[in-house]
Amino acid sequence: MEHKSGNETTEQQLFCSSDCEGDAAIKTEEDLGDEPDPKRRLSESTMQYSSPVIKTFREPRVVVQSASDIGRVSDGYRWRKYGQKTVKGNPNPRSYYRCTYNGCPVRKHVERASDDEKSILISYEGKHNHDLPGPKNNSDPPASPLISSAMAVTPGEQIPSSQSLPEQKPLELGGEKAPESALVVVSIGHNSSTGEDRECLNPPLLNENSAAVPVENA
DNA sequence: CGTTTTTGACCGGCGC
DNA sequence: GCGCCGGTCAAAAACG
């Protein structure tokens, strides 16, 4: 991206989330004893537990570049913002979202394109192990198909089927040549002048308006 | 009351 | 070895 290859960095944490399920493992800290300073994090009891062996493979990452508003690009899932940080290269801060669904390790990074303020760059990590939280979540089926399509075109050989294997982890221990991360970039170049968010309702996303660019972790 | 958002601090990795 | 950067967590506050 705009900086060094931070793939490895994120990759470890991603596994941790999938493996530790997050909250469950973090509780370890409390168990250790009375901590007068809860603000301090115990890396050893939290992240370190991730995967001692697996660290080469990674789930496919989907980068969706849209010209719509951040709020409009919701894929139909419920996201909870867990952080915001200003990254170099972009005057705009980057927002970090996480799927609030039970056991869903999917994360989403949303940032405005430094080049086009009207365009936003959304990075999806992981796949949803559940269906869209239909009921009250939303009344309009937004860009759900968009993400699905993006994932579908992922050239990644082993893409864990979320619907069949939720906890499935494609460990390629011996496969050093395995595609660490299949990155798909979906650029939605729709006319901002129209002010329409049609791309969300368009089933055939990967056609003219959207371009899927499989990028192997360089 | 429950859930989500916001801000600050800390951690881990990488580069120099 | 030190510094920088990105990323995540955690607590409190705000809103529905």
C-alpha cells in the first residue's frame, strides 16, 4: 500500500482473532490476579497465544474502492468500530471495524482515498461465517453481493468455505510457496456526478464498473 | 439498559 | 539499538 509490506504484521493478529476468538482468551489477564492497572495489556496472555506454527498463510483480503459514502457501503453486516488511526500518506484517518456477529473474525478497514476524498477504500479481511443478520439490521440489501462477488473471483486456491467450515483453517505448514494472501481489489468507478449508489444494487459487480485485481502478496 | 462510538495508550514489527 | 508506524485493545461517554 502506501507503506511497507505490513502483511505479516496483520497476518499474525488475524490468526489470533480466529483462534482465540478474542474475548475468551483475553480474559486470561483477569485470571492471573488482581490487576490494579487494567490499562496495561498482557501481550503474553493475549496475542502471543496466536498460532505458534502457522504464520505463513493468510485469509484472502478484499479491497473495495468505492465512491459512495462510508455509511452507504455497508455490506449488510453489523460493524463495530474498534479504532481509528491516521496513517501516513493519507491526510484522512483510517477507521477499523469489526463484525459484531458472534464468532465472526471478519475485519474491515475503511479509509478515504488520499487521491479522491469522495472515494473510500475498504479492506475486508476474512470471511463471514454467518448469514446476514437480517431482521432489524437493515431494510435495504446494500452491497452484499458485491463482497461476495469479490470473494468469488479470488484467485486464492484455498479459500475456506465459510458456510461449510466455519472454524476451518487452511494451514499450509509445509507449503512455503502457498499464496500467503490473495488480495482482490474491487474498484468501483461510478460517476459521482450521478450521485447514485447503484453499484450496490448491481448483481454483476465485476464487470465494467468494478474491476477485480488479484494481487498476490508481493 | 444495551450497544456503539470515541480517544489514548501499548504492542509488535520493520527500517535505519 | 533506537525510532517510527500501523494496528488493536481498553475504558468511558454518548446515543437509541
